[in-house]
Amino acid sequence: MYNCMIIKCLKMQFDFFLSIFLFVFIYFVILLIAKKIGWKKKKVVENCSNACPKCNQSLNRIPRKKVDHIIINLTFRIFEFKRYKCSGSENDWEGLRW
């Protein structure tokens, strides 16, 4: 009876660690696919190599926020995100690009 309880406990722990491993693995694969398809990548147009996604004007680098550092670490530093702001006067776009 006691041995059976130990086996059930070990099986539950194994399933928990296996599920955590699978979750992290699938998350990592999703991040690699996102990078491969160019998610949040810099937009290149004729007049600049880093354009606003809304108005195609150039973007200016601004300091990262604390939340940006958390995002970079949550993505296992696969993306080297930098924070940009649109230089256009009619657009207030601000965001992360890599």
C-alpha cells in the first residue's frame, strides 16, 4: 500500500516536470518560428532602413523601458528588441523592433 502511494507521487511529479519541459520547448519553438517569419522586424522602405509601420517615415531610437528588459528576457534573448518612436508629426507610433 505504501509503495503504491510512493509510485503515484513519483508519477505525478514526473508528469508535472514533463509538462513544464514540454511547455518551455513549445514556447521556444514558437519564438524561433516568429523570428523566422520576421515578427516585429524592422521595416525597410526606399528612403530608410528602419521605417514606421504606419506612415513609412524614419524611426528614432529611444531608451528602453523596464518592461522591455523583461520582454527581452522572456524571449530568451532570441530577439534583440530596441525601442523606437516615429519621427513623423502626424503619427505617435512607439514600439519595439529587432
